[in-house]
Amino acid sequence: MMEDIRTKYVPPALSETSFNCPHCGALAKQFWHEAYASKLDKDQTPFFVDDEQVQKRLDEMNDLLARRSSEKWLTRMATGRPHFIGEGERLTAQEVANLSISECYN
């Protein structure tokens, strides 16, 4: 009897290209990405957005389209989870060792 793909669970692993996504739970193809980082200036701290800052920035915005675009970005920033910023941006950066990011096809 063949295993039902809808109930199959494949744990996330660096050696796999398909597994259950830790975010959405779907068993899906994963696309692996290397992570890069740039050194911050002396005494500079990481950029961080919390829920209060998200609401403050949204309240300051008047243009509905800008608000929708910024709301998505600010909300993603507020989660504290790594994610992609601006597809195709070219930044001077260094590879981050032992940190890879998978992008779920689902």
C-alpha cells in the first residue's frame, strides 16, 4: 500500500531539498539560499522593528499604496525572523557561515 503524501512528514534537514516547511507545514520543494552580512559601523546597533513602531509608522503614512507596501515590510521586520529584502538587490556583503535559508515553494 502506498503512503498518502498528504499525511507524510519529512522533517527539515540541511541535506534535503523537499521537507515539511517549518513555517507553513506543507510538504514542499525547498530552495536553499546562502546568507550574507555586512559589518555595521562602529557603535551601530542592528535595525529592529517592534509592534509599536509598526503601528506608529503606519499611522504616519497617508498614501494607501505606500501604506500597504510598508505594512507588509514592517510586519515582516517585526517578526524578528530572517527573510529576503528586495529581490535582486546587489549589496556588498560577506557570506554568513552555518546559516542557510530555505524558501518554501508552497
